Amino acid sequence: MKKWTVLTAVLLLVATVLSACGGGNNNGGNNAAGNTTGNAAANNEAAAGNSDTEAKKRVALVTPEKIGVNQFFTQMVEGLDKAAGEFNLETKVIESADPTQVEQNLRAAVAEKYDLIITAAYTAADALTKVAAENPDQAFAIIDTVVDAPNIRSIEFREYEAAYLLGAAAGLSTKTGTVGAIVAMDAPLLSKYTSGFDQGLKSVKPDATFLINYVGSFTDPAKAKELALLQNQKGADFIAGMAAVGDSGVFEAAKEKGFYTAGQDTDRTGEDPEHVVLSQLKETDTVTYETAKDFAAGNFTYGSISYGLKENGVGVTFVTAESTSPLSAFIGQENVDKLKKIRDDIVSGAIVVTNPLAQ
């Protein structure tokens, strides 16, 4: 009996072990399935993480000069920063000390595998043309000039629309009937400013006299001041600065002689609200933001596109954008209201401003 009891116990133990092993295999199969599910979940989670990483597109901005020298480029950084925050972009700004460094900085951005590389100004055009041709699968954009290539988006401004408003403001405000503009160069590109201004001026004051003098440089305030003083001697009581760095010379002349002036690209009225009474705006922050937004959303296209009054790409202080400066009595709210109506008519197409480069 004792042997049978032991044998029975052994047999029961073996059966139990076998049963346990069998159950273990089944459970192992279930566990394997469970692990597969768990791994799938982990894989999905990892994939989601990878997807998030992939979705975080990388955009580099290569400037042709240091940030802070020209507000034109500072605004671009502001627009890119805004897009980065709203659309989960990884961004980087690569500053060039001068335009000669643009090519090497574009190449650096390509080497760092940025998905979109943005640059700006005609001074970067030659470098971009070369680098883009060597990297046909890389997406590029350039602001404020046109580079014709299949992998570049070129963003232009319809400056002549804002210049029309500025000319109309001069015509509505002048007391002498003579106004002027100090222009950097006698170049076709800058005719978008002078032609637009002239069209707006003559639309409200057909008999007005419009004086134009060219500095011959984008960086000569002394010459610009000299020419502004000459125009003032001829009776101009409003002289628009269209001379880039030279505008500061026009502002100095206005302060010395008591005439009125306007700046370009950004709101310059804060520098001397008594004499710098308007600024023609070029909203590079808006354009940079919209470019990055299109890329983030998968709506990015190549070729040339333009921004004007309708797209809030250009404008004039007090008319299309607020200013921290007080409105000058020389301009006056009544004229601002008239200018806002003109702005609306341009946007609607009731007023058509001629692009001198399209003629």
C-alpha cells in the first residue's frame, strides 16, 4: 500500500507538472499574443513618436546680413518664430556678416538637412541660384526678389500699391503742391516705388509737381541729405525717403529745414514723429510666417507669388497698420480716412495700380 501510495503521488505530481507545462505553453501562446499586442502598442507609440519627429519639419533662415542692422530682416525672424510656435517647426537662423557669406551659409543649411531653406533680397540671388541648381531636391524660398528655378519659391511684393497710397497721402497733405522722393538708384526695380507714388499723387492732385533725385547708392546718407535739401529749396514740403540707409540723411534734412518725410519697409515714424510722418511698409514678418505655414501644412508651391495690400504684405502706417507714434497734423485723420477708402478700392479692384515692370 505504501508503495502504491508513493507511486500514485508520483504519478499525480507528474500529471500536475505536465498539465502545468501544457497550460504554460497555452499561456505562453496567449502571452506571446499579449506581448505582440504590447509590442505593437509600443511600436505604435514609438511610431507615433517618430511620426511626431517627422512631422516637426525643419526650416532654416539664411540672412544676407546680421540681424539687427536692418529691421527688414529682424521682422523675418519674428515671423519665423511665430510660425515655429504655431506649427511645431524646428527653426534656425543663420546670419551672414555680409552677402559674400550667403553661399557658404546656404550650403551649411543644406548639409544640416533642413527641409526648407529661406533667404532674402537680391544680394542673395546669385548664391541661391548656384546652390539650388546643385541641390535639385532641396526646397528653397527667397523673399523680395525672383530666382527662376524649379525648387525655389520666389516671393515678391507689390510695392507699387503701397507707394500709390503714399503718393496719395502726399498729394492730399502738401501745402505747396510740390513733393519729392530721394531714391537709391535709377533701377527698374525701384520704379515700383516711384511709379506707384506718382500714380497715387496724380490721382488726388493732378497738377502736383513730383521731384525725383537718385543717390546712386543704397548706403549714402550724406548724398541723400544733400539731394533732399535741394528738393526742399525747390518748394517740396513732403519728401519721401526711398534710399535704404540713405533715408536717415533725408530725415536729418527734414529735421533741419522743417519739411515732412516718410521712411521705408518698417515704421520709422518713431525716430522723429514731428517730421517722419509716414512709412511705407513691407511686411516681411507676414510673408515669412505664411511661407513657413504653407510648408508645415503641405501647401508649399514653387514659382513666383506676390503680396500686396490684399494679403497685408505691404502698407502704410496709420492707413493699413497702427503706429506707436502720434498721427501728424500735416497728414490728419480726415486724409487717413480718405486713404483707407483708396486702400479698399485697390483691394477690390476698383482702382488698378499699374506695375511699371509689367509694361
